[in-house]
Amino acid sequence: MAVIRIKIQADGKEFYIEAEPGRNLLELLREAGIYVDAPCGGRGTCGRCTVWVDGEKTAACRMRVNSGCTVTVPAERQIEAPARPGEPGQRQCASSYAKDVPGRRAASYSGEEPQLGIAVDIGTTTLAAALVSLETGELLAAETGVNRQRSWGADVISRIQAANEGKGALLMASVRKDLQRLTEELCRSAGTEKTSVRKAAVVGNTTMCHLLRGLPCRTLGAAPYTPADIGLHRVRSGGTESVILPGISAFVGADITAGIYECGMAQQEETVLLLDIGTNGEMAIGNRDGLLVTSAAAGPVFEGGGISCGMPGVPGAISHVRLEKEGERCRVRFETVGNRPPEGLCGTGIIDVAAELVRVGAADENGTLAEPWFAEGFEIAEGIRFRQEDMREFQMGKAAIRAGIETLMEERGVPDRVYLAGGFGCFMDEERALAAGLFPECFAGRIRTRGNAALGGAVRFLTDEKGADKLAHITAHAKEINLAMHGEFQERYLRYLLFPQNEKGQK
């Protein structure tokens, strides 16, 4: 069959690819290693995968290439490679779990080859990694980056669907390439060689771990939702042993197991609630007498997905917003990650905007924006507007999280402490989260930011000789609650779509 030749312009480079006529352009770009942002998974609904074909703007997912052409991919449409070290907040979540020694370099080992370990948390949107001395437990470097599997969709369901349609090998190659880059950046930051890495500990939700290993995802996306393998998995390559920590179920993965392990819930007397809010709202409640776990399908809103101006919590993301009512107008103050120029809203910024719009009367308790913002959206910064459909996405996400929390509390009561995990927790404003109704009022004063507890558990595992036994104890004693089968979950979900003004007097 005849093939056509396509010129690609991206990343300041030009190269050619060959393809059979009629191929989808977005798929061709993915295969060529050009990861175009496509939160909807290429279904043609988000409008984010726009490129230029022979000078004309088009959605890559909607175009089939039938003849030779030149495709230009704008930088703003490409999913960024892993961030470089030194950005504010990148070390913040990892340094809680290892002794952070800024400036420590391999040269301090007096010529001896260091024994290093890498801990990795594979999030649906964000990757986080830490380089640790296996001898001293000291943190030598930390990195975050974007999971470029996002080109196949912002949520795990889109990724499962893509894998089931034959794209599993591409998804596996994408995340492995990102992890390789993270490893290179970590070693470069610490002034050492990749050959010094002797051990790696990896966590992530069940879908991310399946895609990393190349496991089939067919049974993850349909009842009864049975994973192919969620046990602790070891593999050796060269001189490095890599361990993927165990998960609990299809919806409660190794990331929440690692978080439980890190914060010591299974050994404590008081009741603790651990919340890891991302694309999936994974949560656990309990103590040494037992653990209950569940996962609320919040969607990608808390990682910036599904929002017209949303983005991950990387430099340039608006992380905090304050509004001041001035007559019929609202004055906006905001902060961005890394103090960079604003590019969009990340999860914590979305919470702030929603809560503030209701507080100042620009939206009512039903989440309906007042005019002129209902039609035009509310401008946060130039070119960045929070729209009515964005408010609805937030309401659905926060209702799922809140209803999940209330369901666990019905079984185990109000927790003594609430640990908020994940990169999301590093920036969240507790007052705004309570005002938006994301958490119940009884959580006031009980919330403690735990940082990236999943990454922390992976760090701890690197130097804990009994780590595998402790993880096995957790997975054996954790009972899962299926929210879809719980009688009152849907009623709670509908109730918490509203903002707190309409929740007074209700459970």
C-alpha cells in the first residue's frame, strides 16, 4: 500500500514520518512521540488538541491525513516533559519523608560509589520522584513532571479504553519514557550517575501500575472490576531492583497502600482518615483495629482536567485566588505555582474560585453564576475564564468526594485526625475547601497536610527491611466499601452538589 510523507514541526525541530492514507493525525503524533494535550481522549469534545496543518488550524483528533502535508504543533498544546529541579514546591512534598540536605552531591561520598534509591509516584496527571541515599536515608533530589499519557485522556477510564483498543504498548512506552527522564534529571541534580541507582520503589493507582507493567486492562473497566495483578511485584534489570508496591483493589491502588504505610494508621489507637484527592478520590479510615477504604470517582477536576482553563499543578498554574467585591465588579488577586505568569487553574485554584464566587455573591448556592459571568465566564487573568460548565464540573467532583467521606464516617465515626495527602494537599486552602463544602465542618482544626504520602511510603520502603511484611499486613486487613453499591451514597452525592448555604440543618 502506498504511504504518504508528513512533515512534523514541534519542539523547535523538523522531521518526517510516513503513514498509510486515512490515519488519524492525533494517533500519528502520539506514535511519533509528540504528546498533544487531549483530556477527552481524542473523542473530539475538549478542543485542546489543536494543531496547524498546512497553515490551517484544526483539531488533530478529528483529522485523517490523506496526503502529504506539514503539521505544526504549538508549544502550548504539547504536554510538558518532566519539570526541572529548583522550582518552588517540588521538594516540599518529598522532603517530609527523608532528611532533606540541599546541595548534597555525590562528591561527598569521598570517591566511593554511592548506593542510591529512587521512589516514584505515578499519578494520572502528575509524576513525582525522589532520589534517596540507601545508606543514610537522606533526600538528595526531588522532581515532579506531567504524565504524558494525558494525550490519551485525562482520566483512568479513557486510558483503560485506549489500552483495550490496542494502545497499551504506547501507553506503557510513554510513562516509561517519562520515568527515564525523571531518573536522569534526579541523577543530574545530585551529580551522580544512573548506574548508582540500586533500588526503585514505585506506587500509583491500579490502572497506572497496570499500564506501567503492560498488564491487560480489560477487566478494570467493567464489572466486577477485577485487576490482573495487584500484588507486590519485583523485577531486576542490570544492577537495579524495581519494586511496585501492592494495591488493595481495582479502585484502591498502591498509592493509598503506601500512604497508609507512611502515616502508620494500622498501628495507631486513634481513628485517622487519609484522603488522597486526585483523579480518583481514594480514602481510608481506621486504626489498629481495622481499616476501611474506598474510591470516589471525582473525575479529573482536582488535577485541572475537564476544566476549560484547567491544568496540572505545575509552574504557571494559578493555585490560590481571592476576590474582593467592588460595586458590581470583582477585584481578583491570585498566586501561581513558581510565581510564573498565569497559564491556567490547577485543582486548588479551582476550589478557591468556586468558593469565592459563592462568597461574594457572583454565584448562588446552586452554583449558578450571575450575569454577565453566566454567559461570558468569570475572568481570573487575561485569557483565563472560569465558566458555568467549569463550576458544574467542580460541583460534581466535590460532591463525590464529600459523599464518600460521609459514607466512611457513617461506618467508623468522625476521625480524630484527617491527613490530606498528595501534591494537591501541599497548596490547598483549608478555609476555602470547607467553605466550598468539599469537607464537612467537623473537619475544621483536624486537617493535617501530609504532603505526598504515597511518595513518602515509597521512600520509606527503600530502607525498611520489614516494609514488604508491613504492606502485606495492610492489604490483608483493609476492607473496601463499594460506593456504587452503598444505599445512601447517591442521595448524599445529590445533596452535596449544593454549596453549604443549602446544607445547613442537613446531615
